[in-house]
Amino acid sequence: MNKSSISIVSLAALAALAALEGTATAATPTTWVSNYDINSAQTTIKFNDWGYTPIAGVNANTYQIGPGFDSSRIGQIQHVVTTGPDGITPDPGHTVYQDFNEQNPPFTNANMDSAVNFYKWGYTTVAGSTFNNMQIDKAGNYHVAQNDMKFQFYDSFKYSDKTGANPNSTYDTSINFQPYAVSDAKGWCGSVMSSNPDSLEKMAGQVTFDFAFDAYLSNNFQGGGPGVTGNPNSAIQIVPGFVMRSYGDYEVSYTEDGYSTTYYGSAVANNINPVTGLPDPAYHDKVSFLGAGVVPNGVWIKINQIRPDGSWDYSVAATQGADGTVDGEARSDGTVWHFNAFGGYAFLMRADGMRILDYVNPTGHSDYVTTTSAVPLPAAAWLLGSGLFGLFGVTRNRKQVF
């Protein structure tokens, strides 16, 4: 059984929200610390929340406001589409190795804008991933359905040297990843504190959901997927409780068998120029988001059904408890142990995107402020009712799973 410990430490108290102000309170920044010891890998994840407090009593460790999302009180709906890297990031350069090919020189001083650090490796987040129909109730609760979150395929690393010493290049990665949500997302959105949720001011939020990713080898290495008699080297990795934020700074320190590294990542909040840190019309509704975590040794899952193609419709069990001992082990409550081949590996995900406001409730979008009488919506908002959102979606890539 692996040893896993997670602790969260609040280093400063958050200030209360100023009544009916259109911007979030600037509280004392709080650093939230999580420690993981899984297999032979030790990871510490530090998240600095900038002191961003959108709603009184809400912070980085809060995932619902009051009793939670109320579908009868929708205040606004938005969607986000990733735009790919623009090369503008406050993150320092990082050394990235070529996965499964480390005899080649690494990518030094790599610009990690809109990229993923995973173990020693890097993968570029490309344009076209979508979070559609992101519903926000009047209290500020997010709800995003599992099927409305679509992720593009990660199969390359686009190298840009932040020092300019090396030429740009693109590495066709040996391992390819296809992420997908395995639960609905919930969280909070700070735009309920603005009288116009599409105004040019600092806005941010966070959502949490369970996700998985299929790992593929480009040389069609043979293998199998999870199941009661599943392959112990299953390519499907399941990560519960992932948090994606559009604010704050991350520091991920990873040590394993003598190798150590630290990833750094800073979000750029909605409407903010990444260079000046101020609202800028040129960056209206442009946003970046990021999240960090560690792949657990495995998870207990509930199998809802087995589809005709043999794939599973499953969910992460509400109660985890002690780890299982072998892939496919059944527990007395009917759940099954799924082993993660990448257990203990740390990651930091970054993405750049465009936030588009699709709907504002004409009777008011917020419990905290009066909605501006006329809230202009972008021209793309008509897509919400047209059914054309499907054009932005991506289907899971049907490549050989190892």
C-alpha cells in the first residue's frame, strides 16, 4: 500500500468583501500547501491565491456557495475556448526532457506558456478545447456538465527558448494524452460581483471535477484498458478532485529517486494584460487558467455500465479509504480498484483561452449587485441557441492504448 498524505495550511486570514463593490477585495495573500508521498515520489504543491476574495467567506478551499448550485436561479451562462499559446507568460523558463528519449539534449529555458509539465516532460495545450454551457447561479455557483467539457489531444511540445539562444522547434511526443472529464464541475465565479459581467475588470473563478486521461504510445505499443481483469499497466489514469483556476500562482516541487524539479505557473485573470497586470481593452475576455496535482496510486470507481464497445461508463467512488492491492479488486460496496500506471507523477497544467458571455438573466444576474440594464453580448453568443457548439467539440482520439 502506498503512503499518501495531503495537508492544507492557511497562512493568513482573508478579509471580508466590501459591500456591493464591483471588484474583489484585496485581502492578505494566502498560501495553501498540499503534500503528497506516493510510491517513491514526494511532491509539495503551493498555491498563492493573491488575496483574491470574490465573495465574502469564499476562498481557494471553497467549492460551493451556500447550499450550492441552484438551477432555478441561473444568472448567466458563458463558455471558454482555448486559444493555444501566445508566448506571453510570467512563468520562468523550464528544462523539459523528451519523453522516453532522454538521451537527446533537453529543451532548455523552455517557455511553458499554455503547456503542461508532467514528470520531466512537457506538452503543449493547443487551441480548441471547450468548456461549454458554464452555468452560474445568482449566488456565484458554477455548474458545468461532464459532457460539456471537451479537451484536445496532447501529442506535441512546441519549444520556444525564453532566452532566444535556441531556435523554435516542435517535438512529436512519444506519449500522447487525451484528457476527459468523468464528473460534472462545480465551483465559484467572481463575475457576480460586477454590475456588468462582461465589463473590463479583473474577474476570476475556479472549478473542481474528476478527470481521466488516456495515454497512447505513438509506436502502437500493444496493451489493454482497465477492468475487473484489467491490465496492471493500464493507460487510463484517473485523477479525482482536480481544481482549475483562473487566478493565483503555483509552485510544484517534485522529488523521486534522486531527480528533483520545481514547476512554476501564474494565471492571468480575465481581462488582464499579462505584462502590465492591469485591465486592458486589448485583452478583453482573454483569460488563462491552470491547475496542479499528483496522479494517485489508484482510485476506487463505480461502474455504471459497460458500453457495447467494451468501454466503461464509470464515476469516482464517493468514499475512497485504503488503496486496493491489485487492479480490478472488488470492494464490498461494489466498487472496483483502478490502478494508475503513472501513480506519484506530478503535473502542472496551463492553458490560454477566450471567455465568451452567452446569456445574462434580464431580471438580474447576481444576488450582490444590480445588473446593468443593458449588457452587450459578443457576436458569438448566438451560437448558444443554434446548436453549433458541437462544431467546437472534440472527440476522443481513437489511437492504440498501451
